[in-house]
Amino acid sequence: MTTDAAAGDSGNPTEEQADGLLLAIDIGNTSIAIGVFDQQEIVGTFRIATDQENFPDEYAMLLLGLLRTVDIEPDGIAAAVMSSTVPPLVNTFQQVCRKHFHVEPLVVGPGVRTGIRVLYDNPREVGPDRILHAVAALDSYDPPLIIVDLGTACVFDAVSRDGDYLGGAIAPGIGLASQALFSRAAMLHRVSLEHPAGPIGRNTVHSMQSGIFFGYVEMVRGMVRRFKAEVGEEALVIGTGGYSAVFAEEAACFDALEPDLNLTGLRLVYEANQ
């Protein structure tokens, strides 16, 4: 991904998109987010489990079936864009796009224009999902920004007043941490993630729910406070990721929730590279 801030005009659809739909695919470690855009409007979103053992035709069967639930046929897809934090699946989905949609997907990575300067020590180390979040957030909100992604990992990213991606912090996600607790402690069994009645559990189940839920609430609050101390107290805080809505009310530090931030970022990067 380049750090050149002079990206193309992301507000105008390409000629290719004007005649069809854009398929956006964000491949994560746990799940794959899929979105379909009709110009700037998202007309369908889906999520499937990530499985590195699946063949391209298996993913194609899932994807084509999902698209048909919203009356989208393969020949309606005019272009595709994708990002991945699971390198082996890049080629898999390239094959899906070529064989079943007859398009060559734009893969977000080194050399792709994003329109944002990345001030990481080594910009190539930044996951594409983190840059996509920053790109999408900057399209809708004025910096400085703090983006909190509560998914497989708990990721905090900072965008400066000048709109530059500064970096962030990464912690184990709620699901990963919970699984480690269940698997490594013989006396503790799996519990559902629920809002506990209070912090002091009166039985083992409630104690675990309290530790998981309130523990992550306080981590989110504390990290946001520390980030604001560096980028500015006026920084807007945006929540995204599968668990963001679960913690939003109790954490009380999100100014906005954007569940499709990654897919919007893919659309914007695609448009900037046309």
C-alpha cells in the first residue's frame, strides 16, 4: 500500500461500476466479510467462516448462494476488490472471482493507492484491514480519529489531525481470550458472553462472564483514554467489528458505530485506483 495522500476522487463511481456491481471481500482470520456495492450504496452484506482448507469451488458455492438470496446473479458483478490477513486465501478468492464472476480482483496491498499516509515504522507491516478502516473513517469523519475494532483481535488505531495513520495497539480478542480461559483451566467451562448483573459474580458462570465482559469494557475505556492523551481529547472514537455493538453501551466511549467500515474502505480504495 502506498503512503501517497493524493488518491483519486473516491466520490465518483468508475465507468465499470456504473454498468454493474462491485464485489468487496475482506478475509479475516475468523470470518470473511462480503459486501456488494451499487455505486456508493451497499446492497448486500454477508459473513462466512474462514476455512483455509476450503477449495475455490466450495467458497464459490457459498458465495453464489448468498448473492442469490438478494437477487444478485454472477453476471451482475462488474468488478471486485479484496483484502486478506490470511495470505493462502488470496489465491483462492482470486480463482473464485476469475472463474465465477469473470473479473480480476484488485488485491489491497503494497503498491495500491489508499490516499492516506502511513507513519508506521514499516508501512508494509500494517494489516490491510487497519488501513481500510482508517480510509473509510476519514471519508465520513474529521480527524483526529480513534478506531476500535473488536473482532478476532482487539485493535486500536489512531489517525492524526492531519489525516495520517499513526499506528495503534493490538490485544487478544474477546473470543480468543475466552477460548484460552476455557481450554487451559480445567475447572472452568465455556459460558456465553452476556452482560452480567454486576461485577461480583456469585457463582462460577457469573464470575467468568463478569471477568470477560467488564474486563474488556475497562480495557477499551482505558486504551481510548490513553490514545486521546496522545492524538487529542477531541478525537472521535469509532467502533467496528463483531463485538463492538455488544460493548458499546457499557463502554460509553464510542461516538459512532460503523459495522461495515472494512467494506466501505475496500470500495473507496477500489475507486482510488481506477
